[in-house]
Amino acid sequence: MTTRRVALKCLLASGALLKAGALAAQSRGAAASIRRDVPYRRIATEEAYSTPEIVEMYRALLATNPADEPGFAAMWGAFLNRDPDFFEQLNSLGERRLRDMDSMGIDMHVLSLTAPGVQVFDAATATSVARSTNDQLAEACRNNPTRFAGLTTIAPHDPANAAKEIERGMTELGLKGIIVSSHTKGEYLDDQKYWEILEAAEAFDAPIYIHPRTPAPSMLEPWLERGFHGPLGGFAADVYLHTLGIVTSGAFDRFPNLKIVIGHLGEGLPYVMYRLDYMQRQAGPLERRISDYLKDNVYVTTSGMAWEPAIKFAQQVLGERHVLYAMDYPYQFDAEEVRITDELDITDEAKKRLYQTNAEELFSL
């Protein structure tokens, strides 16, 4: 790794941490102005959690300098230097999280294990940790049934056991979907060796939330060199590739009721739908247009994208029922984003769908 890149990474990490602290302080001040008399429940659908055990496992893995996880090393090498208050937020499945939700007027969190989940571990470890993590999440949801719902963590690199864990999560634990932190050791769910997972997701009506992580090693280098491996582009590029790969693989022809959820208002996909259809001949044979699959099988959330023009455009091209609210706690914890969403120039009915009923329907809340 070049000296320039190391310096850039450290500068970006330190600057991001300082900015995050300043924004958090500003947001706490603005929280008092959030309306409490709104005619909808605010359900936030991409809200991260972890456990102290997993954070320590990440720390231990980083100490080994894993050659097959350079993106994880770059991202979590910076995260582990964050303020202890951030980890109190991330690891809380109780009082601290509820207090923060109340301060922002958030009624419910749909909880998902923070990226990269268990997918950085070997298959056996990942499978075991996924089970124990799901048990802890299910208990937290039982303790706070009106405030928390949860998504099942799986280890995709063991598809058979992942499918079993989906069944257990949906039928025994009362969880409401599946969380996948995009690629697993550089591989994606469009590869048919993972379709046992897609089959189980469809069978148990479990939406798969594909959460970003840094790009796979084979495409990471130019993003990392420029410091763009995270929110400045790498996240979006990885999920764009993953989602479009699932569409063009024919997975939705095989599993027509499969539901995929992606954040950040679709990682750019809604804004190029015309071009995707126009160039579809390059993607191989499909039963329908690419845009049809995006409109029927893909849902997007507003995580990190409290921007009125983009929200309204996504609603226009995907349909109002396919756009859901999210905050992205604790990575983004900003009262201004709640205010922006409350004041969207859309009908009250559409606003209630965005905040509440779409989530209730998609995740069977």
C-alpha cells in the first residue's frame, strides 16, 4: 500500500469522525423541533446493530491482517477508532437505542447486523455466530415487540445451513426477513450455487436486504486508492453490481415472488432504468424488461438519502409502495433528516406509506 493511500485513508477517517461528532451534537439540538403529532408511525428500516462479541471478533480478525478482506480492513480499521459512544449505540438492543429513537420520534427499528456481518469469517464460524446473533436479536424483539423487529443474519458461504437459518429465523424466532452484507469473499447471490438461499427466501416470504460493504477484492483497488471505497461510491457500486447481477441472472424468473431490498434509494439503479432496458440485449435472455423486475421485485429505502427530489423520483419510477423510510442509525443519526421527510411535498397518504405501511406490508410487522 502506498504512503499516499495510507495518509489519505487516515485523513478521511479522522475527518469523518470529527464531522460525525459535530453532526451528532447539532442533531441532538434539532431533535426538540421534531413533530410528535404526526398521523403515522415512523418505522426505520435499515438500522444497524452489533454485539460486543462481534466487535471483538472484528478487532481480532483485523489483527491478523487478512489478505482476503482488504476492504473490511480499510473500513473497520477506521471504525474501531470511533468514539466509545458510537459503540454504545451500535451494541445497544435496549435502553440506549430506545432513548435515541424517542429523541428522534422513531417508533420502530427494523434491525440488521452491521456490515460486513458474519461474512468475513470462515463458513463454520460464520454459521455458528449467525445462529447466536439471531438468538440475541430475537430476544431483544420479544422484549420490545412494538419497538424492534429484526432481520435474520445468514452465512451465505454455507448455502444449505443458510437456508435452514432462514427457516428458523422466520418460523421459530419471529424475525422478519434476511440481511446479507453484499458479497461473501468476493461472490454474489447471482451465482446459482447460492440459489438455495433465494429459494428459501421466497418460500418463507423473507425479503433479502442487501446492505453495502466495501467492494470485492477484485474491484476494490481503484476505489481504495482514491478513498472512495465507502459511502463516496464503493458501497453503491458493490450493491448496484450485486442487484443487477441477480436481475440479469434470471433469478426473478425462477423465483418470481422473491423480494430484494436495497438502501440509499436504490444505489443509483432507479435513475438508469431507461438505459438498462435500452441495453438489455447485452444482459442475455430474460422473460421481462429489467425495469419490470426492479419495479416488481426490488424495494428501496431512504437510508442516507433524505433528499426530496431523489425520494420523489424513486416513488415515481418504482411506485410509492416500493420506497420505505430508513435513517441508517447509528451511522447517520440526524434530526434534520426526519424533518425533511416529514415535510416532503407528497400527499399524507403517500407519506404514511413511506414511513409506515410499506414497512408493515413488506416485513409483515
